[in-house]
Amino acid sequence: MFFILVNDNHAIEASPEDKCLYGKLLYVNDLVTYEATTVAKLEKEFIGSVNEYLKSCEELGCEA
């Protein structure tokens, strides 16, 4: 596997063996991950994961 830092808010790992991309949100106290097989799908999964995380924070009354 190799590691790619995309920007200040998230990181992406690529696995040629699995043909999969793995993403992780950085600088949050919780674990927020997402994965997909293409960059376009990964972007969609990233947006969905962030939205789900924000919704969970709101429901639990905690700060995101």
C-alpha cells in the first residue's frame, strides 16, 4: 500500500492488490473513514461520510 495526503482535511490510501481506495478524515476526534474503487466514487463516499458524521454529532449533541 502507499499513502497519499490529498489536502489538509483528509488522507487517501491506495491498495493496488485490492484495487481499492481508502480515505480517512483528519483532525477529528472520531474515526471517519470511507472507501471506493474509483476516485469519483471515493469523492461521493467522502461527502456521504462527512454528512453522516455531522448528523451523528448533531443527534448526540456533540461538537463536530
